Amino acid sequence: MTRTLNAGLMLAAAISASPAMAHNEDMPVTRGAELSAWCKDTAYQYFLQSTDEIYNWRHTTLRKGNLFRVEGRWRVDGDDVEVECTIRAGAEQRFATFRVVGSR
């Protein structure tokens, strides 16, 4: 019984901790992939406010000096909509920027 209870408590703790760990704004961004994941999630949530038809994420991650940049694109209501996210390497995630490029 104790073994099952402990395993259950550990599983519950892991499940409840996962979302907070996945989007921790105080974590420094040290890899382009981290900015890419943040950009994808941020753009998706942005477009979700106005539509349910969001699919086909495509992106390119670039690094120039100490700056990461993600040029991404979602298919939104049948149109390609471009987004751009940037951050200085090593900066905390909360300092990342997001903008829609074009007409959305």
C-alpha cells in the first residue's frame, strides 16, 4: 500500500509540476529550440483567441551573434500567417518578443 501511495503521489507531483516547468518565464533561453517552442505556443495562443482553425506550424530558427530569432508560420483560417520571435541568448524567457508579421 505504501509503495502504491508513494508512486501515486510522485505521479501527481510530476503531472502538476510539468506545465509550470514547461513555461517558466525565469528560465534563461540558451538554445534556439527553446525560443522556437515558446514562439510556437505563444503564436498558437494568440491566434486561438480569434479562430479554431490553426494548423501546420513551420519555422526557421536563426542565430546572429547573441540574438536568437524564430521566423514562424501558422496556417490560420486557410491563410499563411507569419510570426517572428526574438530574444538575446541567455536572457530570461519573459524578455522574449513576439509579433505578427503581415495582416493578422
